[in-house]
Amino acid sequence: MLYLLFIHSNLTEIVLNSLDIITNLSKNIILKDCQYAPLLMEKLYKCLISSNRELSEQALECFKRLVLTNGNEEYFEKMPDEFIYEIVNLLISPKNDIRDSALEILYCLSDQKISTKTRLGETDKLIQRLVALICTNSNDNRISKFAACDLSKLAEIPNILTLIMPYEQELFLAAATDESLTKMLLGIISN
């Protein structure tokens, strides 16, 4: 009933309240056991791209928790390219917690099938933004490390590695200036 209320309601307050409950439960939601999973994911995506900031941020948090649950991978692999592009766009958000959530979702996606990694790595501006986060977040080392982890996972695919190599100089400089990233970044470069 909660899913139906969230999926079919047009009242922002009801959508927000039901989304809040779903988000709190989302670490325990296995989408293949939910008969409304495709509709739920579609509605979450609509909330993510909503102009209502509170709704958008809540949907992002819900996606982050859902992607961490084992068994939900297939639903994220079926998400449209626009979903991935939206997550990539969140990497340039001025809010650290939004960038952090986007990086966590991307990390989980980059840990899936080769076809998903390839699709992710070929997303416009993803590599460029990950490199930028690695190189410019000296005041927030956590984001740099997360971006480096994402990039490292993507570099496992030879086609994606060729897209990363134009940034070799920037990655080498980041590896030389941030000890905590040295091993991971030199691993990417050495490939």
C-alpha cells in the first residue's frame, strides 16, 4: 500500500512522506521481491530529477540505500542512460553529501557486470569529473578517495582505460601529492 501511495500520488506532501518511509526501509528492500519494483524505480527517478530539492535529495538517498542491498543490481542495470547521466551531473553539486552519495552509487554500479561498467565508463563527462574530484578535493580527502575507487573499478575495462589515459598527467600529479591515493592511482596509470 505504501508503494502504491508513493507511486500514484500527485500530492508533494504525500510523496515526500511516503518516500521518507521507503528510504528508511530501503536497506531491507529487495526489489525482486517487490511486485511494484519497476514502477518504484521509475517514480524514484522522477523524484530525483524533480525541481523540488527536498524530494530530489530524498530520492538520491533512497537510491543510495537500494543500490547497497544485494539482489537489487539487476534493477539498476536496467535503469535508463538518463539515470546514470543524472548521477554523473550530481558529481558537480556544491554539497559534499550529494557528491558523496553520487560517488557511492557510481561505485556500486562500477562493481557490477562488465556491460554495466562499460556503459558507465562511456557516460559523457564521468571520467573527467572523477579526475577533477581526485585532483581538487584536498580539503575533503574522502571524496578524492571515493572518486579514485570509482575510477579504479572502471579502469579494469580496457576500453574505459583508454578513456582514462588522457588524464595520466593529472592522475600522476595527484598520486605524487596525496599519499593516501598514490597506490591506487599508480595502479591505474601502470595499466
